[in-house]
Amino acid sequence: MQAIRAVLLGIAVVLGLGGVPGGEAQLDEKFYDGSCPGVHRIVRRVLKEAHQADVRIYASLTRLHFHDCFVQGCDGSILLDNSTSIVSEKFAKPNNNSVRGYTVVDAVKAALEEACPGVVSCADILAVAAKISVELSGGPRWRVPLGRRDGTTANLTAANHVLPSPRDNITMLQRKFRAVGLDDTDLVALSGAHTFGRAQCQFVTDRLYNFSKTGKPDPTMDAGYRVQLARSCPRRHGNRTALRDLDPATPDAFDKSYFTNLQASRGFLQSDQELLLAPGAPTAAIVARFAGSEKAFFRSFASSMVNMGNIRPLTGGQGEVRKNCWKVNGS
Ligand code: HEM
Ligand SMILES: *[C@@H]1O[C@H](CO)[C@@H](O)[C@H](O)[C@H]1NC(C)=O
Ligand SMILES: *[C@@H]1O[C@H](CO)[C@@H](O)[C@H](O)[C@H]1NC(C)=O
Ligand SMILES: *[C@@H]1O[C@H](CO)[C@@H](O)[C@H](O)[C@H]1NC(C)=O
Ligand SMILES: *[C@@H]1O[C@H](CO)[C@@H](O)[C@H](O)[C@H]1NC(C)=O
Ligand SMILES: *[C@@H]1O[C@H](CO)[C@@H](O)[C@H](O)[C@H]1NC(C)=O
Ligand SMILES: *[C@@H]1O[C@H](CO)[C@@H](O)[C@H](O)[C@H]1NC(C)=O
């Protein structure tokens, strides 16, 4: 059964690749077969170690790859710290005090530098870490195209504008995904990553108490779920940064419950529920399909992750392979 699923996913991923705009087919699953054959094994080992101390890490690393790829492509730009030449994306509104996992990326990089110095890029580490994180959480497996080079620039302004906001409506979400070549199926499938990980109270309090300045809760949220969330995210004297599960059903498992939650009006973010409820939204049918079939969700998620990983990669002689993920070589 597992083997059959793997073969089906493999086919889906290959078909998915054919639809990538811009033809960034230079990435290759076998890229490190000669130069660093242990890359997957090493990343997996470091991630499993990190997970012993932090059950949230698989979700955090999956998100890190997303926030890298949307901003000037999958070039590891999000990992760069402030320096004379860099204004770090880490302090952009969607990232500051929110994106995490940087130290685990550094640990992976250190282990890879030990095994194969100067070979594996930080951008590829993010792609492999996301893939292994999903797999270790019970999600689909896919072959991840590799060979990305690391960028030597970052763009704080872009990070502030191109990443989706939890209060974006369906039109904005579609626009931001289309801007990087991703369609409605990618949008819905990739949003399914909210099947694991945490979010801060500050991203749901307006839905609980004062939705769109109406002074009332978001009418599209299930009342029982609202009461439950209100208890842990109180209106007054609450902790804005306190963490809640994005998926109350199975918080750390990668499964299709994100979609069944949406059907029960138990989406955490406005942008989540929007996929199902926006009037006339073409995404509603995709939500229903994934809620009904984990196989369908897993297959689409795998090919959409490949599509996202193909956003404007640097390849060949472009960019560099950083020695430290947080700084440009020689700086
Ligand atoms: C569709 C638009 C999206 C919006 C508006 C959005 C927004 C957010 C927000 C606000 C959080 C909580 C952050 C915090 O509380 O600090 C979050 C968490 C998360 N997001 Fe998204 N996201 C989107 C799409 C994605 C995609 C495409 C992925 C990956 C493929 C993803 C993966 C995650 C994960 C795994 C978490 C939990 C991270 C953790 O626990 O550290 N999200 N997202
Ligand atoms: C990095 O630079 C940005 C933009 O200038 C600034 O907002 C941020 O506080 C700086 N962070 C650190 C740690 O110096
Ligand atoms: C980032 O978060 C820190 C608190 O950790 C805050 O002091 C700083 O002002 C924030 N930076 C930006 C640019 O919002
Ligand atoms: C940074 O991103 C902004 C907004 O996406 C864009 O207008 C600008 O050209 C970018 N800057 C550089 C140097 O690429
Ligand atoms: C969606 O959001 C954008 C930006 O906030 C806004 O201009 C637009 O009117 C909204 N569309 C709908 C249908 O609410
Ligand atoms: C809801 O928010 C708006 C704008 O932030 C504010 O003017 C209004 O007083 C709030 N209503 C309640 C009942 O808190
Ligand atoms: C708020 O929640 C965060 C995250 O759980 C925690 O680190 C912090 O100590 C809390 N702050 C207060 C004032 O309780």
C-alpha cells in the first residue's frame, strides 16, 4: 500500500513539474547524488534531534521554506541577518517574532558542512527540511528537486508586501499566489500546511471580538470553537503572543483535518475560512475535494510544494553556496 502510494505520488510530482511556469527544470532530484549523497539522511537526523526538544519544529521549518520562496524566489534570502550590505527580511511584519527554526537550519548546515563542505546551499536545506518535516509528521512523501544556489541579497520591502496576511480576502490571496505562478489548487493545497503548528492569539482576536470593526465576532466561526478560543485568548489582559493550535483536531499530525475543520467552520485564520466561504470562490470545491480524500490532498500538496520550490531559483553560476546561512560569503 505504502509502495503504491509512493509510486502514485511520484507520478503526480512528475506531472506537476511539467506545469511549472518559466521552465525552471534545471533543478534535479539527483543533484547531490555525487557530491553529497548523505544529504537527506543528515537533514533527517538533525531534524529528529531537534524535534525531541521542540514538537513544533516540523511545522516551523515548513513555513520557513514558504516565506523564503515567496520573497524573490527560493534563494535562502530569509536566512540573512542585518549587515552592511543586507537589510534582513527577518524583521518584516510577517516574519518578526513569528518565523522560527533558524537555529535548526544552522545545525543542519553545520552537519552538512562537516560531511560535504561548501556543497549544499541554504535554500536547498530549507526545501529538504520542509519535505522531511511533512513526512515525519505523517504527511506525503515526494522527491524534491535540488540545486538551488543562495542569493546574496535580501528584500525587506518585498517580504512586507508579497507574503499573504491572515486578514487577506480570497482576491488578495489569489493575487499573491498568482504573482509567483501558483494557482487556486496550489493555494488551497498549500494552505493545508495549517494542519500543524501554532499561531498567536493576536491573529484571531479580531475574529473573536471585533470582526471587521463590527464590534461582534466573526459570524462565520463555529460558536463552540469561538468559546474555546476565547477562553485561551481572552479579550482583556490576554497575551497577544500566546500560542494556540492551528488545527485543534490533530495539532501535530499532517493530515486532512485542516479541511474538515474548515467544513465545520473551525478555521483559525480568516484567510483559512475564506477558502471555503468567500461567495462564489472557486476554492470551495477544492476544499471539499481535499476534505473528502486525504489521498487527493496529499497528492496535490506534494506537487504544489514542488511548484512552490520552483519559484525563481538561482541555478548554475548564479549566487553562491553560503558557508553560513546567515551571511553572504566574505562579508
Ligand atoms: C495562504 C496564505 C497564508 C497565510 C495568510 C498564512 C498565515 C499564517 C499565520 C498568521 C501563521 C501564524 C504565525 C504566528 O502566529 O506567529 C501561520 C503559521 C503557519 N503557516 Fe501559514 N499562512 C499562509 C500559507 C501558508 C503556506 C503556503 C504554508 C506552507 C506551505 C504555511 C505554513 C504554516 C505553518 C506550518 C504554520 C505554523 C508554524 C509554526 O508553528 O511555527 N502557511 N501562517
Ligand atoms: C535590522 O534592520 C532593520 C531595518 O533597518 C531593523 O528594523 C531591525 O531592528 C534590525 N535588527 C537588528 C537585530 O539589528
Ligand atoms: C521586531 O520585534 C521586536 C521585538 O522582538 C521589536 O522590538 C521590533 O520593533 C520589531 N521590528 C519591527 C521592524 O517591527
Ligand atoms: C524589492 O521588492 C520590491 C517590492 O516587491 C520591489 O519593488 C523592488 O524592486 C525590490 N528591490 C530590489 C532591489 O530588487
Ligand atoms: C479584498 O481586499 C482588498 C484589499 O484589502 C479590497 O480592496 C477588496 O475590495 C476586497 N474584496 C472583497 C470582495 O472584499
Ligand atoms: C472595534 O474596532 C474598531 C476599530 O479598531 C473600534 O473603533 C471599535 O470601537 C471596536 N469595537 C468594539 C466593540 O470594541
Ligand atoms: C505570552 O506568551 C508567550 C508565548 O507562549 C510567552 O513566552 C510569554 O511569556 C507570555 N507573556 C506573558 C506576559 O505571560
